Amino acid sequence: MWPMASTTSRVLVGHVVELVNIVLVMSVFAVTGDSFPGYCDMARGGYTMIVYKAVSGVKADVYDVWNNKGVVNEEKLQALNTNSLFKAHYKNRLVDEWREYRPKEVVVVLYAGGSEVLRLVFDGHLSTKTGWFSKERLAFLPYTDLKTASPNYFSIFGDFGRHFFINKMYSSCPGDVGWLAFYSPGKGCSWDMTTEYKIKYSKSSQGENWTTGKVGEAEALAVFVD
């Protein structure tokens, strides 16, 4: 048996199902006694577990999946990875049980071509299901300007269908600058006018102009908890 995480109110333990390099696919037992499969990446210095993964191109609003109650593809082992081959979003029950689980740390990771391209680390102590994603809780970030910046949006809900949105400023679309956006189809600016849900992020060490700057596209966004 492998310890997954513990708090004063619950203990999760996992039984190893499969070991591939440093990735564990676990059978996780909740406090109620039932179990569900889970994905654990031991490279992160502990048993950090994916609780949510949103995939670019999937026709489902990523905020609704996160915020609405209920699991999504929790039993699908094909979803328990960090690539986008399984064309559907994933969410397990720990998202809805956020306060009971009490994560110590929350990590957002973007993937492209099967590799990590961006990581943001947040303090999870005494956080809420949506409140952890904030500038005030940032513990690690690759952007040198974000700590001292005053973003006009920094939230999971975001603005105008732009979710997991970290944006520096709006300036009539061509002048919009930011760091991260998972946006919905058919929005108002050329930089997010698309027929698909897509993830964009700044590829430099600072916020970039969404239209002309060093901006990359990711295939999947995963949320890990510890």
C-alpha cells in the first residue's frame, strides 16, 4: 500500500496497479471506502495526483467541467496520463471534495507534444475549489514580471469564455497582453477567434502580446494536488 495524502479529516491510500518509469496508476480509496483509479507522478517530490485534465479541441467548456458537481471520465484509464490522445476532459471526485481533501499544494501543468511546457505552483492550504488559482497563492512561476504585475484577470472562470485566465491588460484586442488562457470558440478577438477550445500561453519569461508575441499552444492542462 502506498500513502497518497493525509489530513486530519481523511486519509487516501493507493494500491499500485501499474508502474511505468516514475508514473503510478493507483487505485485510490476514499474515506467512504469506495475506490477509483488515479494518476500519481513521483517526479514531483511526492505523491502528487492529477485531479483534473482539460484537453485542447474537446467540445466541452473547461470551467463547467471544473465547477459543476460530478466526476468526468473518472474510471477511464485512458485519461490517466499527461498527453491528449484521449479526446475528452477528466475530473475525479477530489475536485468536488476540495475542502475535505485539504490539498497542501496545487500545480497547473501545460503539455505539448507529450512534454511539459509550463508549470505554475500554488499554495493550497485552506483554499477553496476555485480560490486557489490566484496571484496571491503563487509559490512558483516561470514569469519574472507576474509577481509585481497587476493582472486584470487571474481566475479559473476568467472572462468572456477565457478560462484558467491570467491576463495583464486589454487594449482593443491587438494590444491584449497576458500569460495563460484556455479559451472557447468564437470569441471577439483575432487571437482567440477559433472553432475549437484552445490553450495559449506565453513562451517567454514575461507576459506576451496575444497577437504578435511569443505565444505557444498547449495540448492539455492538468491540475495536480499534493
